[in-house]
Amino acid sequence: MSKPAMHKFLQIKPLISSETHWRVTIPLRNLPCLIRNRFLQTEAIPSSASEPLPLGSALSLSKRLRIPQNNSPNSSSVLNCLKSHGFEDTQIAKLVRKRPDILNCKVHTKLKPKLRYLIQNGFTGKLLPDLILSNPFLLFRGLDSQIRPSFEFLRPFLNDEEMLVALKRASWLLTISLNSVLQPNVDLLISEGVRASRISKLLTLQPRVLLQSHDRMVYAVKTIKEIGIEPKETRFIHALRVICSMSESNWKKKVEVFMSLGWSEEEVLNTFRKDPLCLACSENKLRYLMDFYVNTMKLDARTIIAYPKLLGFSVEKRVHARYIVLKALESTKLIKDDKKIVWVIKLPEKKFLEEYIAKHMDKVPGLLDMYHGAVKPRKTIRGKKEKFDPKSASLAL
């Protein structure tokens, strides 16, 4: 291909007049300026910026954006409306790239009422653009038919602060079908005996659970009850979080991993009944924990099965550091070979510091520094987090 032909190929005309060309790679933060060029035919696009818009995005945007030339005043109003509600140029650019049809929105009857409603409900300052960018579909759902009813449905379960937390974690709570998904799922849990306070907890901890299809929710509730956890129990919500986070095949694989480490199938189910979140542990973490407990700390594997909460702790941030302190105290005869090591690992941080650090700091100089120095992630020589080889920690009881 000749240079002139290549030059022509690498330039497209999706948004601007026939006399002006838009190079394929443009700074993302300059997209609002580009849009103004198309509709207002003002200044040229600045050349210096970060975050270039790549070829694929430019082509996609050019194909998706179909706005008549006579719609220029409305598009300008959209951009001005967004800026007046706290959107920065880069945020506007990202929004337009995700949903070019935002420029077709009717400002006074559609866009502005939704933005004002969200502001009235706590999404002020940077929270508003962050929410919209996480789910631009919000601006395309009806205020009275979808957004407001969804807010009103959630209010009995969430106070103002909890509402912000839940929606920052799952803004789709406001746009997913209220009648066919969200409300049926919540109604099912309530009918099964789950307390409203625990539904509130679920909404703030892992709201995506309630965005499952209703059939999936029915399956999850049935499975958990068959395992032996009743909806009235506190553990039920945690079990629901785990079951809804994996497919049936992934659940079977997780059980197989535990069995490869010495659990029987019944022991896996007992572990799940005692502490459901243990089965949310990744295979890598599970094998690493077992390797450390059994081969380094010399714990009997049956002890770990008896105390599944041990699988919820981090070796790097908790277990290793406490083990180092205990060994240091044992070596100086300040404590005997501690037979209550499981209890020590489970101690709250404040209690551990009082019982095992503060009491002995005068006799073991640098004990606190030793403890803090041991609390750090595993690193490679390049400074990246070490990848643990799950094959190297296969254990049998």
C-alpha cells in the first residue's frame, strides 16, 4: 500500500465535517472537544494529552454514533449539563465512548431529572459521575418506571450510608428488572425465613448475589437447605454468597480440591456448614495454607478440619507473623511450646498484641519490629507477587 493510501486508510471521518479529518488515535480527554468540533465547529483538537482512544474504539464509536447535523444544540446542551453536574472532560469522554447515544438525550425532560434525583439521594460530588460511568444504562432507564421504584424498594433494607455502599458495589440494583429479578429474589429469601437485617447485610457485602436470575436463586436456596443450613441461621447468607459465586461444576471442582488434601466428602460438607466462606477460598490459597500449617507449623491436618476458620486467614498478613513471634518467645523460654496455637492464630489483633507482644517487649528487644516485618506479601526478586504452585502442596492425611 502506498504512503498516501496508507495515510488515507488511517484517518476516518465519523463525527466531524467532510473538510476535517480525525486521526484514529486521539487523546481520550479530548473527545468532548472533538464532539464540539462536530456540532459547534469550534477550535481544533489539542494535540497533547494522555489516554489515547485506540483504533478499535474510534471505529466502534463512529459506527454507533448517528446524530443529525441539526441536532447540534441538543448535543451541546448534553455536554454542558454533564459538566454542570460535576463530570470532568475525561469522564464525559468515557461516557460518550461507552454510550454515544447519550448525545441524543433530552436534557430537560430525561437527563437532568435523573441526575438531580441521584444527587438528592446522596450521589454528590464525584460519586455521581463514578456511579454513571459504572453503569451508563442508568441514564437510559425511566426515572418513574425503574430508578425511583428501585430506590423505594431498597429503602426498607438500607439507610442512606448503606445505600451508597450497596450501589457503589452494584449499580445494577437500580437498572435490573425489579419485577422479575430483584423483588422476587428478596421475597423468596423473606418467605424462607431470612431476616430483613440479614438481607441488608447481603446488600452491603455482596449485592450482586441478589442480581442472580430467579431460577438461579431458587436453586441456590434449595442446595443450601439440602446441605443442612437453614435460612434462619446467620450462616445461610454467607452460604448463599458462596453458592451464587460459582457454577455447579465449579462447586464440584472445589469439593474435589478439598478431597485431594485429605478431606472426605462429608468433612467438606461439615466444613461448609461450620464456616461457608471457607469454600470461597481459591485452590491456590487453600493449598498454600495447608502446606504452611502442616509442613511449617506442624499442625495436624485433622486440627485444621476441626477449625475451618483457619482457612480464612492470610499467611502473609496474619499466620506467618504470629508464628514467628511464638517461635521467638519459645526460643527465649518466655513461653512453653504453645499447644494452643490455633487459639493464638484466632485471637483478635488487639488481644494478640497485648498478650504476646506488649508483655514481652522489654525482654525481647525488637519484638514489635519483628512482628511488623513479618507482615508482608510474598515477593519475587522483581517485586511481583509470587505465584504459588498448587501442585507442590498436595497433602494426604
